[in-house]
Amino acid sequence: EDPSPENPDRADPASGDPAAAIPCDRFRYPDDPSRWSRAWEAHLASIYAVTVARDADPSAGFGLTTYNFGSVLLGSVSAPAQRLERNARMIAQQGIDHVLLQFYTVGQSRVANGLRAAAVKPWQLVVFDMAQPVVTEAEAVCATNIMLPRALLSEHGTTIEGLHGQSLDYGGTPVRRLFHTFLSGLAACAGGLNAHEAH
């Protein structure tokens, strides 16, 4: 399987043609349902060590759609119960200096960063500093993903290291709900946008 589109160093660059569609990659199901879980684990292998739970129901659906907006990757994910890990060796090999925000809409997970563990529920987001180890034990979930370079956040005076692995409510205030609504709406309609409209 091709490297995961969520690896920002391997995503296709944005096209210079303003009429071109936004580069997008999707998880593709193998024809044989018995291979779905293995194919999913391989799809994410460039950024996570993934193990689909033995008692997971694959019919619940695997889905990962990622749009490349240049320096920002945006998309959605759905998956049955699974374990995801980023360890120190993997981090050193990849050198990904990005931050991933996941906005949960369905399901729950437990995220452990080596110092503490946090529960993530619907209407919460979880912050992942991709340069720090983490283990996520997830139920079947659906979420909106956005991955940004750390440098982009630093330009705006934002530091993220201390938030790694923490869950934060995004449904508690109108501004936070609006931010999620914008991101999820953009992810849903990005397939119909061209490069000029996206920028």
C-alpha cells in the first residue's frame, strides 16, 4: 500500500494549476474483506504502528480521506476499535515536526503520552505533537483531522508541547463549535474545490 497521506513529508505537493483539484488520498478497500484490517494497518504504517482489535467489527467501516492544502493536511477518519502507537524510534526515523488535532464526533479513546492518560469523547479534540511518543486505545470512532507544521503555529506564538495527548472540549463555546464546523465542512466539500478556491 502507498505511504499514508497523513505523512506530510510524503503527501503530493499542491498543484501549480489554479484549476486543478486539491490533491487527495483515500483508503481503498481490498476486494477480500478478510484483508481489510491488514490493509488499514499498512495504510497508516508510515506514521503509526496500528493494530486493529481482534474483536473489532470491520463492517463498522474503515475510512481515511486526506486533502493536501500545501502546508496543511485536512480530512476525516473513521475506524473500528484499534491501538495506535508512535514510539521514540519511529519518531526519530520519520522526523515529522507537525501537530495533529483530532476532533471526535463519534466514539471514545484513551490517549497515554508516557506521563498521563486522557479520555477523549465526542465533542472533544485531542492534541498530538508528532515529535512525542503516544499510545491511543480507541473504540470505533469518527473524527475530523487537521495536521499543521509546528513552525506555522510558532509564527503565531502558539506552543503545543505541553498539550500533547490532552483532550479539550470544542463544543463548549460558540467560537470553538464554529471552528470545528468550518473544518468539518471544508473537509466534506474539499473534493469539489480547485486549488484557486482553496487558497
